[in-house]
Amino acid sequence: MCEIYYHICTNVKNRSHLFVGFVKVLDYRFTLYSSLNNGLSMKKSILNIIGVVVLLGGAIAAYIYFQQQQPKPEALQVQEQAPPILPELPKPVVRQVLDAPSTNPKLPQLETSDSFVLDSLASLVENKSLMNIFHTEQLIHNIVATIDNLPSQRAPMSVMPIETAKGKFITMEGKGALVISPKNKARYTTYVKFAEETDAKKLVELYVRLYPLFQQSYEELGYPNKYFNDRMIVVLDNLLAAPEIKEPVQLVQPKYYYLYADSNIEGRSIGQKILMRIGSNNEMVIISKLKDIKQELILHMHEKKIDSAV
């Protein structure tokens, strides 16, 4: 009987389980009571039933006491999560783009465009012999590559669209220093004449007409998401910022190549250093033509919102 009491006190978890236990005990006692008909005295059976009732009452009291002594479970604190921060959508940027040409001329493929481009350039000048300064292969590619290089420190001759100036770079001794000789400027006469004969308006119109070829070449050069005309404006601004030189221009020759003695000049872009090398008069002609070209180019440009991810 004590084992039954102990089992009830220690294993009953809730009232429903206690009730089931109580029923089981009564069932057990009812079976016991039935066996009394086989020879047990009625008085003893009644006493046993009373003992079971007392036993169950004690179990119930112990369970209630046990429940009261258990600590109440703490309420779970649920922290509210802040809403996720959504990334800002890229804002469109405003780009100066070229107007489409008034007519839609049929252009050759880039790889077969050399003769077409040379003929188009030749139509801009009366003196056709001036066209001898141009290379006849990969003309668009070389123009794009050279323009891209001009604001930097180097411009490889291997991608120049024009022939190098004839003769050697001419220097002389002047006031105890090595300087550029005044005779050196004659080496650039043909290039300056081509610039003088070329009408800026017609040259820009040709540039706009050929622009799909320039853009394709620029992308193939390694700028798939860039706009070539943006680079063109950067280059024009860089060249127009070249300082006016005071002749004679002093040089140094630490090894094989000549350098400008003035570190401020030597530190400038290769495009500006070329302008300062060809002589002050020639530089003024080229600078004036570049200003005209930029003004004409602006007339063919308009603002357009472009996805900044492109």
C-alpha cells in the first residue's frame, strides 16, 4: 500500500493523471472487494476501502502542496525585430550624350572601316597630300586608343593613328643649358596645316556620324560600360589646360630620353607635353582649333538620364 502511495505522489503530473490513478486504485480495490466473497470478512474490507480513500486523499494533498511550491515559469520576452533595411536603389545619373545624326548613314563594320574613314577625312581638306600623315590600318582603333592615352603619362607610338614627325628631335645649347631648338617646330608643319584646313564644324559632324564605330572600339578596348564621348570631353579639357610655354624650353637628358627641366612641365600629361614640344606658335594654332571643336561638339550634345548601374 505504501508503494502505491509513493507512486501516486511522485509520478502524478496533473489533476487528470491523478484522477486516472484514483480510478485505477478504486478498480484495484473493487477487485479486492469482490474477492471478499470468497472468505474475507466484510468489516476488514470496509476498513481497507477506508484506508485507500485516506491514501488517495493524502496523495491529492501532497500533489497540491507540490504544485504550490513550484516556481512560476517566467514569461518569455519576445524582442521585436527591426524591419530589414532595404538597399537604396541606384539613382540615375545625367550624362551628356551625342545627338543622333539627322540621317542614318549605313556604316561599314569596324574591322573593315579603314578606307571609309580615310575617304571621309580626306573630304575635309583640299590638299589631299596632307592625308599622308595617317596610318591606313586600324584607324578607328588607333584614334580611340590614342585619345584615351593623352591625359595620362604615356602614349605608345604603336597605337598612334598618325606617322611620327620626320627627322630627329632637335636641341641646342642655350645660355648654358640644353633647350629645344627653334628649328624643331618645322617637323610638325604638316600636322598643323591639316588642323588649319579642317573645318571644326564638319569634323564634328563626321565624328557624330562615325560615333557608333568609336563607341564599339572603346568598348573593345576594355570599357564595356563607358561612354567614349565622356572621355573625349575629358581629353579636350586636359589639352586646353596646357600652359603657354616660354621659349626656349630647357631640357635635361639623364639617360636616353629628353625630359623637361621644369618638374611642373614634366609632370603634366603626355598630351600637354606634346603641345609644348611643337613650338609656341604651333601650340596656339592647335589650341585654337581644339576650342572650336569643343564648342561644336557641345552643340551636338544633350542631357540624358542614365541608369548608374550601367
